[in-house]
Amino acid sequence: MERSKTQPYHHGQLREALVTSGRALLEEKGIRGFTLRECARRAGVSHAAPAYHFASIDDLLAELAARGFDELAAAMTAEADRVKGAEDAATGRLVGQGVGYMAFAAGNPALFQLMSSREANRLDTPALAAAADKVRSLHAAAVEAVIPHASGEIKQRMADFVGASVHGFISLLLDGQIGGKDSSRALKARGLSLLSAMAETVIRTGG
Amino acid sequence: MERSKTQPYHHGQLREALVTSGRALLEEKGIRGFTLRECARRAGVSHAAPAYHFASIDDLLAELAARGFDELAAAMTAEADRVKGAEDAATGRLVGQGVGYMAFAAGNPALFQLMSSREANRLDTPALAAAADKVRSLHAAAVEAVIPHASGEIKQRMADFVGASVHGFISLLLDGQIGGKDSSRALKARGLSLLSAMAETVIRTGG
DNA sequence: ACCTGAACACCGTTCAAGT
DNA sequence: ACCTGAACACCGTTCAAGT
């Protein structure tokens, strides 16, 4: 196979290129349509090339999931920072993080589903575990700030509650099990309504 | 290929046999390890045989998901009936349905994940849509009974809330994102605690 | 009508060989 | 060190042929 100067034998950035093409492919085709050979094709290399950078297809998926959790945590923090200055700062952050969580999931539905799948969890690389943990601690910290004087047990149960409400709502929405024919605006309102009911429960239970 | 009398050329019950072997395979290997050829193998037929009963592998998965929703609805109803006679009957049913939901998911994790996946939703057969709708209406009916005098909007939002809390908690638990090292008993307690906080929120918001 | 076996175009992974 | 091309054992789907 002949090669031009713009297509050297060594790619140089193949790992990153595979992550990029993989992420796009995941959103296009979904988890069941995701193939390593197509990732390689889009990165312009042979189907055997990825093996040097990823031990297996699951290894690439784990990397995508880990980066997804990093982005999710960043989206939560960014949205919480954006809305600070509302009535109660702590409650604002709790709700803001929920908004950031939902916005990330809505913008990256297939990646989010991968992150929420048992297969992603099964092959837990340290990077994946650490990234997922970051998201949990953000929820816990926001709850802590809202109900600082509650018992540890109450705090943990409210963290469960917050994580479950936020994750459950956006998951059901993306699966099409909530609000089939509602407009995007109406769905956002339903999401915000849920987050505010959630925040009230935290305040009432822990205060 | 020679054939004994116990292995006739025509299977007779192949559709049901494929559903049975498919469901077992799904739980064993997970969604990514699920193959039509292995289903056929376990049912004792050639790999081409399933094509007569299911148009594609997605068609079989849709059937598994639809039956899963039927079972899920039955599990919710059964558990709600079992606990009736508690303090408040309506609240007991609301919580009981949540317990039934979580128990089904915990007992059939891979099937539950399939039911909660975008791919299951994408190829929406009428049977699948109807079965999924049943679960939603059970949540809605339980909320209705707890807060009969609330507005339609409040009722819908509380139904969102109930669906999200229950689904989110068990999903995060099965993904390993909640209570990694907790015992089974401790996890059940956390689930019940979440359900009771959820019920209180419904009563307070809608009453 | 229902099922088989061969065929086709895929797939993940491995590995000698190339650069 | 990084990548290729061939090879292997799979896979979903199709289709002529068998019962």
C-alpha cells in the first residue's frame, strides 16, 4: 500500500484518534452497533492497529466511560457555579448539579447509557472507578452543604435519594419512558420541578 | 444428519424455546454477549432456524423486553397486594409497588437493563410499548390513590418523581454506583428508606 | 409450514512481518 | 515502538434445498 507524506506509517496520535472516533461512533450507532474495526477505519488505520493501544474493545469502552464520568462531573460543577447567587446558595448548588447531570446525559445519551451499564462497571479499571466516584462525592458534598447538622446516616440516605432522583428521571426520559410527546421546554420544566421537589425533601428530612 | 425420534425435524415449540434460552443467555452473558446463534444452539436447532420466528435479533430482544415489562408489572402488583393492610393502604401500595419493582430488577439485572435501554425503545413493537405503559400506569394509579385531591399537574409530577426515585435507585445499585460493600440486608434497608422518603414527599406535596 | 446447510459480509483478536 | 495483512473462529442474515 502506497503512502503519501500526509499519511505516514505511524499515526502518532492513534490512541486519542480512537477515543474521538469511538465516541462519535457510539453516539451514532449505539452500544450494540459499536465496533473496533469501524473505529479503526474512521481513524484511518488498519483493524489490527488499535490492539497496541487498547487491550480489547472493552478496554476502549472503559476509557470512553471514564472520560464520560470526568465530563459529567465537570458539567455538574459548571452548572452549579453558573447558578450560584440564587436564594439559598447550598440548595442552588444541589439543584444546579442536578441540572448539569441531566444536561450532560441529554447531550450524550449513548455514552451516558454506557456509563450506566453493568458492562462498564464489570471491567472496572482504576480510572473508571475514580471518575465515577467523583460524581458520587459531588452529590454527597452538595447534600452536606444543605443539611450540615444532620446525622451521617441521614446524609447518606439523602445522597442516595438525590442520586436516584436525578439519575432515574433523565434515564427514563432518554429511554422514552417519560414524556413521549412533550416539547423540549415542557420536559425541562418537568425536570426542574422534580429537582425542586427533591431539594425540598432533603431540606425537610435533614433540617 | 441423522435424527432420533426424540429430535424430530420440526421443533414444534421453537419460538418459546428461543425465548427461554434467550432469557437465560442474556442473564449469563449480558447484552453484549447475547447472540442469536447461541440461542439457537441451546434450543437444539440450526442457526438459521430462528429467522422463521423472529425477523431479527432485535425482534427477539424486543420480545424479551416486552415479557420483562409484563413480569415487572405483575411483580409490582403482587408485592403491593402482599403488604396491604399496613397503616395507610394507599401509601402501602405505593411503597409496595416500589419494592416489587426493585425486587424484579435485582432478580433479572440484565433483562432489566435491556428494558431500560435505548435500543429496546428504538424498535418499539406494539407489545413492548403496551407492556411498558402498564408499568407507568401502575405508578400513576398508586399516586392517584395517595393524593386523590391534588391537581392533575401535581399528580403527573409526583408520578415522575416516584418513577424516577424507584428506577434510579435500583439502577445505580445494579450498576455498582450505590453501596459497593454494603450487605444485602443493609441495601434493602437503604432502598426502603428511600421509598419512605419518596412517599412522604408525595403526601406532603400533594396533600 | 418449518428447518437445514452453505454462503456472504461482517466482527474481535492474534501474530508474523514490515517500517 | 508502532502498524499492516493474513488468519482464525466467531457473528447476523439470506436462500435454495430438504421434510
